[in-house]
Amino acid sequence: MAYPSVTQTLDTATVATLKDSLFDYDIPQAYRNAVLMQILLKESREPGLEIQGQNLKLPNVSVKRKTMGGTRATAFTNFQDGVTAEWFSGFDVLDTSVADGPTESWTDFSYMTGYVAISGIEKVENTGRGKRLDILRSRQNQEIRRMTRLGETALWSTNTDATRGTQNAWAGIRHKVAIDPTTGTLQGLNRATFTTWRNQYNSSGGSFASAGLDTMRSMYYATSGTNSMEPPHLILQTSTLSGYMVKALEGIHRVVGSLNGTDLSSKTPTYMGIPTAWTDDCPSGYQYWLNFDYMVNILHEGAIWSEVMPGEPNDQWIKDQKRYVLGAAPMMLTRPEKQGVVSGYTA
């Protein structure tokens, strides 16, 4: 029997209706392969975040998401007290000095781009507009997965803050939350000079079986601030470390997340109420303690778009092209001391 045909014109207006941006294109598997990028960017558009079966109600990073133009991303610092607050009475002379401390940090924007195209031969071989659209969507899927993986690799790297023409990629968490934050520059401020511009760190995690919970307890108090009023929101670690935590639970036969009390294990243990997530992009033996109240994701106002370009005559006879551009400076810290990292964990 003959099947009815469907004609769909692939023009700019049609493409504009497709959910094909890096943030909201419907490719959940891409984000599942990029845990940190999902936390930082996908959460910017959605109030809930599902990771490894957990619907994490993290602070909505969209509140902390800003857009700005120019060549640099800037964020206000929030790591030191002022110096002019005082008590007085009667005709006391008040202090009128001006505290001239650092009030902002900065980094150059990083720009990521991806590209898809359809050749004239493919158009002929896949007759019909519907088929042509299927190929484009498939390649969009592949390219956005590639961009997501490119972003995730950068976010887990030791990349320093972006510097135009020298270091173009996003800065990595291993620079932002460093295992040795006593030297070097973070977002334009020297950590050797400003001692409060340093994250919490412990490079000697040691045996998790014998001291892991003690180490985690110490990091919890170090990152939670005075009176533990601002504890971290998420612990990110490797699957191996997650397994150590599960083993600690199983060792005391604690029943967790079970129906009728029959489950003696947990795939996503928590610590002092803090959810955990694992990814093997995390360096071996590392564990990151993140507080999103002091983290800002800055998107370049004029550099987030996708466009369809006309074909260009060449050997492949390109008929349709689509390019994606994302300009951003994710994971800008405003108070590094609220973030923490432990390394050197063993069994």
C-alpha cells in the first residue's frame, strides 16, 4: 500500500522551533555522561536535577546565573569582612577611613562552537523533507553530545582561568577548588596574597575504612562556616569512593531507601544530610564539597545562539549547515573558602 508523504520545509523559522540548544535540547543521555556540566548548566534552566536516581533539590543556580557582555566575566567577591563597623556613644569621633579591599574577580570568556552539515548527495539519497530533517536532528544530537563532553572534560581539568589567545577553554574544578590553594591566581586575585581567597583542602585522605568518616567530618565542619550554618550542598566523588561509603553503611547493616525494610544497601548514600553523586571524570581518590550559594555561572549575553547558514559550493556540495556557539564563564567562585576538596583516599 502507498503511505502518505510528509513535507516539512527546513528553513530558519522551522529550525528555530526545534529544541536544539546546548541547554534544553532533549538529549538526557548527553547530560548523564556529564554530571558536573549538568549541575552547573542544565540546572540553570530547571528547578530540579535528577542524578543517579536522585531528584536533587539543589539551590536553583538560575538565581545565580547572570548574563553580561564585554570581553570579561566579573563576579563580586564575598570572602572578607569590612573594617569600619564600630560601637559609639555621645560625641565620639567616628572612623571615616575607606576600606579599599578587592570587591570583584574576573576572567575572560570562553567560547565553544559546534557545527553540523548535510551534503547534496545525502539530500538526494534520503529523499523527502522528513528524512532530511531526521539526519539533521541525528547530527545535532551527536554534535551536542560532543560539545557536552568537551565542556565536561574542561570542567574536570586543571585548566586555569581563561585568557584570550592563551587558554581558551573553561577553567577546571581542579584549579577552582585546588588541592594546594596557597599559590597562584584565581579569577584575577592572588591566593598567596589573599589568604581568605582559598578553598578548604586535605591532601591526605588516607584509608577510608579506618579514617574516611573522620576525614569527611572534618571537611564538613571546615566548609560549613561558623556554627555550621552554611554546609555544602553536594559531595562529588568517584564511583570507588561512593562504594567505600556504601560499604560503611553495609558494615553496620543499616537499612536505607528500602521497601518494607528489605534493602540492605544504597546506591546514593548521603553524609550529614548532604547528597552525594559520583562520576569517574573525577580524579582517583578525590572528593569535592560544593556550596552553590557562592558559585555563579556567567553566560555571555551576545554569544549564545544557533544558526542555519546557506550551503557553500565545494567538493562535498554542502546544502545545509548549522552552527552552535556558547560563550560562558561557569563556576565563578565568590567565596572559595566555602568549597572543599580531599585527595589521597585509599581503601
